[in-house]
Amino acid sequence: MSVKDIFETMEYGPAPESAAPALEWLVDMGDRFGCFIDGKFTDPGETFEAKDPATGNVLAHVTQATEADVDTAVAAARKAQAKWAKDGHKRARALYAIARLLQKHARLFAVLETLDNGKPIRESRDIDIPLAARHFYYHAGMAELMDEELPDAEPIGVCGQIVPWNFPLLMLAWKIAPALAMGNTVVLKPAEYTSLTALLFADICRQAGLPKGVVNIVTGDGAVGEMLVTSDVDKIAFTGSTAVGRRIREATAGSGKALTLELGGKSPYIVFEDADIDSAVEGLVDAIWFNQGEVCCAGSRLLVQEGIAPRFYDKLRARMDKLRLGNPLDKAIDVGAVVDPVQLQAITDMVDGSNGDIHRAPGPLPDTGCYYPPTLITGLSPADRLMQEEIFGPVLVSTTFRTPSEAVELANNTRYGLAASVWTENINLALDVAPKLAAGVVWINATNLFDAAAGFGGVRESGFGREGGWEGLMAYTRPKGAGKEITPIAPYSTDDGNPIPPLDRTAKLYIGGKQARPDGGYSRPVYTRGGKLLGHASLANRKDLRNAVEAMTAARSWSQTTGHLRAQILYYIAENLSAREDEFATRINHLTGGRSGDKEVAQAVRALFKWAAWADKHDHRAKPVPMRGTALAMNEPVGNIGILCDDARPLMGLIEPMAPAIAMGNRVTAVASSPYPLAATDFYQVLDTSDVPGGVVNILTGDHAELAPHLAAHAGLDAVWSFSATDLSQEIEHASAATLKRTWVNNGRSHDWPAATWLAQSTEVKTVWIPYGE
């Protein structure tokens, strides 16, 4: 074809990228790979085939790791960790060296990634590899700054990391870079389908002079991931499906292992009638057909305002019909191959089962390989399976809306909460809608923007934890100090029934701003150490918990109040508590048999002042992302939090977690100290006189062990904290897997948590990307 013909026809390509360098590297490595453990490749064991999904050709043979391989890798990481953690500057130099080597071998990585995964070479070359290098550069700086900026933090230890097949190298960088920067060592398991760039990365680690055992890579199928989860690691970081994430939560329950999960999504792509339609259509191409739709945050759920829907659909169909599908190594290709025949069949089955109006991009599919055409399905209701379940392929589903409030309701009508895109020329509308969306990331007039400086992660069944930015470091550090072992506390009992005072007094529950009798109608006596009857405490059950959760949900406007207002109310609570200091001190002394009640009350008043001060001072951050725009890291309330209070401190056990939670805009249901409940029930009289809206603070009394599983499994709670003297960590973490809510448990030890930890546990970071300029 001549130059003249090209200009007349405007045909693209072909513009093939040579696979020769990548294939040569595979040959040089023997086409057979062992695991990478303690700084060297092991001899290959039983292997499986790594195939090119575009052709079906076998690229290499990769070892199926054994349990012995996993244990050896963990032992090597454990041996290397203490020395690696000592010097932040040395870590920074090593991470910088890795970043430079990634750049030097960028084309080799890009071609190998495309061969192994099936994604277009333009995407692996221009997005995946540069962003992977960026993560190592960025976290080299974090390693350098750790001692100065995070003086109270220490590394967790050995981190087990499991990454998916859709972004093999990029997800590796997201996991390994922050872990190494904070002084941890890692054992990483790449996806079975896409192990090759992880093995090339291991070779890069050798070239960078990384100490032996700092990075270990074990390959294989899901069974290897299960071995890693149950191995002697201190943390598991997982990116993958919600179903597997749920099983990991159950498997790690009660083990004391830190856990972060970045799971599935069904992200809404909201187009308002005043949007730049052509830009929104082009953005949608990137949102759903980027990486063949194999993106956890893909904008796979299109919501279009009714007034522009017909015109928008016409433009979208015209644009998708021009997308080029074919050989991923052709630089003129838009959509490559799906990763594996199994995934291709799953996509096919889901679409074939749909009852919507299906439009597929025309054109023949390649004769070989795993290809699925770009597809649009309209006419679906919000309850349709394809509107609710993740497809993980190049399939877009759509419905319409009339008003902004309806758009928000439809967008949030999913169990996921990973990302969202908002398209409008009205910045006021965009900034009104963004905070209302249940998503960890919101892009305004953009999509699929990522950077190492900006946190990424989800809420609801999209998981918990963030990757990137300062907030991402929380996943790889912990406060210094091991804490103290907790001893369960039994309530006092006696045969002497003489009461103090003689007037019978039964403390009710506190739900929705009102005293409430327990649903079960039961209560138990509370005695002093000397055997005198102090009163009776109600025994709450799961129905009382249900009522409290309903009250919290009804009080959700508390989360939209200003920090200044919340601060004033916390100061008012402190003022009213201080006015009754002698009464509460006497009550605490009677309950515990001690003499330090006055100190505990003073401590509680001081805690209320502290969190009143923090209420309007937990700053958002504007992240320095490399674009014409900004990424705002907004600290939002977690929502409804259930708390099992510290048993040993009747008043402070309630105030310590309640104050930061409501200061940050959360609503709480606190289960008071089980042996010493009456100080907490006295406290609701203080709440009644302190302008606290009904439902913001609810107080239950009863047995922690009985209520814990109901708290953890309740779909209306967004987080559960346990400071109970009864170690309920396993029960709570295991039951929380049903809804994948956040949990914060003590694992049988008490800690003096720093303010940074309370703030992090009380908030979700939502990253809002706002491009600007013409």
C-alpha cells in the first residue's frame, strides 16, 4: 500500500511489534521456570503451560509450587526482614534501582506482558510499564522519608501477596513497592495465567542487587495461593474476585494476620444531559474496552440521562463499530484477546443469558485465540443480573435516569463500591454527586486515572484498604509496640442481695436517642466487689441490635454535618460529663472495686476534648499527580460502626472509641463493658443533655460473645471494632466475610493506639480526580 493509498483510505496499520526479544529471553531462561526463592531460581518442578491467549501458542513452562516451596520462600523472607527494615536509605536506593531497570527494559516487559496476557501492546507499553516504574520511584521516596514522617510506625513483617491476571506487572508493583519501602519482605504469587513478567521482575531484582530473601515469587494455581494464605506470614494482600476474597477473610480469621482486599466492581459511568457527549463517548471506550474490559474498576454500568440517551447510544454504537480487534502485538489494535478460554466462555455464557438489546461491534474475529467483540446491552432494569454482577469482559450494560438523585440511587444500587465516573460540564453538579457515590474512587470527566500518589481501593464488597499514597502505607505498617495481653474479666457475684441504693433501678438500652426495654425482656444483676447490688443491666439480643442499626441509618445526616458542629457537640458532652464527675467516679469505683474512678472520668473528659479538636482538623489532601488536574483524597465517615467496648474501663472503654468515631461523622452502636455496664448506661443521660441527635450514639448492654457474631454479620453495619476482654477476633473476622465489612479487633491484646490509627479506622479515603483546563 502506497502513502497515497493510506491517506485516501485512512486505513490503520498493520504496525506489528516484534516478539523476538521477549521470546529470546524465554529461550535464554530455558523456557522452563522454577520459583524465585532467596535470591535465585529453583529447579523447575511439576510445570504447567503459559500460553499466548491471542494464538494459543505455548510460551513457557512454569512450576506449580509445592507447600515446601511456599514454606521455604516464607522462611527466606523471614530471615531477611529484620536487616532489610533497618536502613530506609538503603531501601530507597534499591527501589530506585528497580525503577530504573524497569525503564531500561520497558519494551521487553511490555512485549512479554502482551504475549502472556493478550492486552494491546499500546496499553502495556504506554500505561502498565510506565505506571509500574512510577510506583517504585514514588515508594523509593517513601522509604527515604519513613523514619522522619512515620516515627511511630514499624513494618508488619513478611507479606504474602496474591495478584490477578488482568494487570500482572502493574499489580505486582502496587503490592511490592510499598511493602518493601516500609521495611517488609514479600512472598508474591502471580496469577496462574500470567506469571512471566513476575519472573522477569525477579531477574530484575537480581540485577538491582536486592538482598536475598527480600522478594520471593512462587508460581502456580489457586492451591498455591491457599498455601500462602495459611503460611507463616504476617499479612495477606489480595487483588482478585470477591468470592475468593471472602474465602481469604474466613481463612485468616483470628490468625492476627493483617489483611487488605481489592476485589470486584460494577462501576457506574454516569452521563448527565449537559455533558460533552463526544468526550463522554470517548471516555467510555477507555472505561469499558480498555484491557478488553478485564478491569476491576471498569465503567461497565452506563447510566445516561433520558433526554440525551438516544443520541448518546447512536454515537456510542458508531464509535464502538470502529474499534479494531485483533493481534495484540499490532500497535494499531484497540482490543486484544481475553486472557484464557475459560474466561471467554464465562463472558459468552453471561451475555447469551441476557434478555436485553444486544449490539456487538461488527467485523470478523481472528481465526485463532480468545476474542470477544465489544458489546453494548441496553434496555436492562437495575435488577438484571448483568447490571449487578461483574462480567470482566468487553461488555457494557446500560439504563437511563431522569434526575441527579435518581442517578445516585441507581449508581449505589450494587453490593460493590470500587469506582465511578461522572460526566457533566457543571462542576457544581459533579462535586455534589461525587461525595454521595458509594465508591473509593470517583473520576470527574475522566476515567481510569491512576497514580502512585493517589490511593486506590473500594468499599462494600469491593474490599477494604488502599493502595498508593500515604494512606496506602497503613496497609504495610503498624504502630510500634506489641501491646499487653488481655485477661477476661468476670462480673462480681454474691449471695448478699442488699442494694445500693435501696430503690430498685434497672438500666434500659439506649436506642435512637431514647431509653428502650430489651426485646428479650431479660436483665442481670450487677454487684460491687463487696457483694452489694448496684442495679440491673438489660440483656440485649439481635433484635435490639437490629433496632439500633435502623436508628443509626436514620441518623445518616450526621455524616453530612460540619466538623465544626460535631466539635461543638463533643465539647458539650465533655462539659456535661465534667459537671457530673463525682457521680461517675463513685459509680466506677463501685463497679470495679477500685479507687481510680476520678482519674478515669478525667481521662474521658480529656479524650472528648481531644476528638472535639480533631473533628474539624482531619485534613483532606490534594495529591501531586502528574496531570493537569488534581486528585483529592477526601476523608469520609465509614458509616455505621458496631463497637464492643473495653471491659476493664467502664466509662473510658466507651468514650475512647465512641469519641473519634462520631467526631469523624460516623454513627455508633456500642456494647458496654460486660462486667461493668452501668457507667455506660449512666452516660446516656449525658448524651440526652448534650444535643447529640438520636441514633448517632446507641448503647447496648449484654454478653459480648453472644452479640459479636450478629454485629459482624449484620449487613447494615459498615465496620466492627472489638476491644473486649473476651477475645472474639476469630468469630468477628469469620462472620464479617459474609458482607466483607471492615473489622478492627484486638487479638487478645490491649494497645495504646495513636491518633493516626483512630483517624484511619474512623474514615474511608475517597479519591476524587478533577482534571481542569480546556
